[in-house]
Amino acid sequence: MPEPQLLDLAAAALDELQAHDVRVLDVRGLTSITDHMVVATGTSDRHVRSIADRLIEYAKKAGQPPLGVEGEEGGEWVLVDLRDVVVHIMQRRAREFYKLEDLWGTEPSATVRRAD
């Protein structure tokens, strides 16, 4: 699946379950792991897991099952690897602590949902 469609798929799943402060980071040229990272906030461990589950469901229906999923048990931070797009769904305290946007030193290429 082309990268823009993967980003749209991720945005749809995140929007449907009302993820907060969704940001898309273009990390091409910074890492060979992926081209884009999407960072989103969930309000609780249950919310984070639900968002991740919906994203996984959408990806499978689109014929693009994730390469891997990490952190589902705890729900503080779930990573869903869709190859060219890696999605990080985090509770606010984890997101504020790890500051992935700052870590990659790149401005978000898009804001999918406004900050709450």
C-alpha cells in the first residue's frame, strides 16, 4: 500500500476513536527504519489500547497487517509498525516524558487533529 494511503488509514483510525494531538513526523533522511512517524495521545490505558486495536483492524482489512505491535499489555505506549509508517499511541505523561517530536528534531509535517 502506498505511503499516503497508510497515513490516511492511520489518520482515520485515530480520528474515529478520538485520539488527541495527532502529529505526523517526516523522518526520511533521519532513519532507515521508516519514512513517517505518527504520534498520538490517548486519555487512558484502555483508550490507548482501543485506538491501537482499531488501527490494527483497519490495517488488516486493507491487506497491510502490521509488522509488529509493542506495548499492548500495558497501554501506556503502544507502537504499531506499518512499515513506512510507524504509529506511536501514548498516554499524555509518557508523551511528555519521551518527547518524540523533539527527539527526532523535526517539525510535524502535518497535524491530523488539533491539540486538546
